[in-house]
Amino acid sequence: MEAESVSDVITEIHRWREVLSDLPPAQTEDEAIDRITALEELTSVSAAAQARETLTFDMHRRNREAEEGMSRRRQGKGLGAEIGLALKVSRARGSKLLGFARSLLMDLPKTYASLKSGDISEEKARVVAKETDWLPRGKRHQVDDRMADRLAEVGVGRLGNEVRALAQQLDQKAAVEHLDRCVEERAVTVRPAPGNMAYLTALLPLSQAVAAYSNLSRSAQSIVGTGLSEGRTQGQVMADLLVERTTGQDSAEAIPTEVHVVMNENSLFDPGETPAWFPGFGPIPAKTAREFIAQNEASVFIRRLYTRPSDGQLVRMDSKRREFSGLLRRMVVIRDDVCRSPWCDAQIKHADHSQAFAAGGETDWDNASGLCAACNFLKELPGWRHEATAEELVVRTPTGHRYPIGTRPLGTPTRNSSELPRSNLANEPTSNEASNPNTFTVRIPPFRKVEAPRLEGRFESLKVDMWHRREEPPSEVEMCLVGQLAEFVSAV
């Protein structure tokens, strides 16, 4: 981040940050506990100050835009994203902080006072704000007044329950309407988890969620009780049943959906150690990826991607089309993985121009960015600008701040790239990249030569070579592909 100037207040804040970062450890147990308490109180005070400055920023921006004649409806657009960049978090979290700051300082003054004095944590203040955000302002003040003495006394869970109960008591009509709106927000999401796992989350009405869980639990208990679990625990059986029932498959391993796995040839066909990558979700060990491809009961297809040897970036792919679609869009999604905006981890929804097409931006590899819908719309607001190449994106905000983010390479950079073999695809048409000294292409055989019967005329239309026996045994992945090819040919 680059700021235009640093005030005396910011200099003092930076000085305290350095003092705390260089603080020597406590000498006794008592002092360590006292420091933990003091630092927690300081954290609360910092959160209160940050909320105040967030609301101040909101007011300054809206006042300036009002003076410039901007309509009230358009004032404040993009504020959450600017705050997120300043916090080094996503746009969504920045917007949540803005909403929290408004609620805390405008509707919950006593909760704010407790946070500012260090009596309660930011988590407690957020619970009060969240459990009352549907109430009219006057009744939020009532909840704030009546809960003031309880804020520091109870835990986070109990505080949330008590605030919710009081809010529902003060306005039952609004409470019912709030619950109806919550039902309309039901959804299913997925996000990465440690250990190459993922959380599949369903936000459902309470009765439906309990019914679904109870059904899975009873079915799993029956399978375990009758000895059909094959060594799986009840929780594992429930997880497998969920996959089978939502995908319609006979087993949880037969995943019918298209799943992209990016991995280099050494890790795919040989026992290489470079991790594979699920675009949008993260890395997976090479051995696990090979087993996923070879043992998956669904069909597996391989598409070759070519990276530049000097830095491992995907090679350029130009297009004359107005929109990013087809293979170019797929490559953008694979390259950027998640929303390309700094610190935004949302799933990619749009592949669009960094410099707008109407402003002369090309529909090409350098001018492409994979973004979530909110970040893509955000860059069209006044004062926002995206400057991109295939290797880097720079986001400029209306305050003049600059936030760069580099592109994660897919391949492994090679020192002596000039010594690597050039393309041996002599019979295939060459692309514009063939004359670029920074790029090269190597033919990766789909599988090694193995024994296979000659079927005259069957493979000519598929342009697939048939090979005789070779002493080197094929890998598990190659055998999987050979079997699928044989099944396809037999059906022709």
C-alpha cells in the first residue's frame, strides 16, 4: 500500500506498534497475566477507535460527494471495498466493518462506551450489533440501555441469547418479519478447509436443518449397526451418504461433476512431488491427486496447459472477441484461482477486462482478470482503476492508494530455459507464441506405449496412435486413461 502522507497521529501509532513488537517477555507469571489482560483491553480500545475512524471516513466521503452534486443513492459506493483494502481483507469483510461501525456509534452508544473503555471484547460488541440489526433505531437504543450492565458479566453465547430474547420481546412483529427474511436467505456454500478438505455449508431454516441431520444420523446408525459400514465411523458414513444423496451416485467416490485439477507432467505420469491445485480451493499432494484421477469412477479427461519456463506463468492467449469465453476464460479462471482483487478470496464469477473494452482495452491475456461479481462492478465506479498484466494487478482507489498483487505461477521456473527442448508437434499448426523466445511447448504423451490390439480404421478419426508392447509398465493414471479409451472405442 502506498499512502500520500503520514500525519503525526499515524506516526505515533506506528511508534507504539514498534514498542509492542519489540516488547521483551514478562519476567513472572503474575506479570504475564497482567500483560495479557492489558493487551486484550488495548485490543478492544483499538477496535473502538477503528470503528470510529471507519464511520468518520464514511461521513467525509458522503459529504464530499454531496457537495459535488452526486445523488444520495450513489453516495458511498465502494466504501466497503476501500476499507477492506486498508485492512488487508476482502471487500465483504470491509463492508461488514462499515456496517458494524454505523450500528455501534449511531445505535448502540453504551456498547460502544464499554468497548472503548476496554470492558468488553470486539466479539461481544459484534454480537449485540448482529442480534439487533433488524430492530428500529429507537428500540435498538432500548436494548442497549437495558443490556449495559450485563455486557461485561456474561459470556458471548449467553449475551447473544439474552440480547435476542429482549429484542424479540420489544418488537414481536419485526422479529417475525426478520425470521421470514432469514428463510429467504437460505443457501449452500463451499469453502476450503485444512488437510485438503472443504466445508459444504447449508444455511437452512432450523426445522429443515435438524430434519436433514437427523435423517443422515439415523441412516448412518443403521448402517453401522448392521455391520455394513466397512470400518467407517458414523460420521464418515453420514458424510458419504450426504454426497451420494446430493449427487445421485451409488457411491461417494463417483463424482459426476467437472472438477479441474492442475498439475505438472512429472507429478501426473511419474512420482513427482509438486502439489496439484484445485482452482479456487488450493493445493493437494501429488500422490493424492494421482489417486483421485486414477481411482475416480467418473470419466477423466486431460487437457494440456503450457507455462513459460522463465517464471512458470501460463503463456499468452489472444482473442479478438468482445467477451472472455471458451478456453481463454477457462485459462483466466485457472490462473487467478480466486477473485484477483487483493485479499478477496471469493469465487470467480466474471472474467472481464481490466481496462474496459469501451476505453480501448483488448480482449487478451494481459488485460484479463478473474473477479467476483462485486469486485468487477466496483472497478467501474468513479475513482477506481485496475491496471493489469498477466503477472500483476494494481488496484487504485479514489483516495489515491495503490494496492498491487502478483499472479501466482502455475509452473516451476526453470533456470536454463534455453536448453529445454522445443515443440516436437511438427504436424500441428504453430501459434503466435512459437516465435517468442520466452515460451516453448513440449508434447506430453497421454500415456506410455502399452500392448493394445490393432483395430484398423477405428482410431484414424480420433487421431490417436496405437502402440505395441513396451517393457516399462504404465502408471496407474495411464492405465485408467487406456481403459477409458478402450471403452469409448468399443462404443463407436
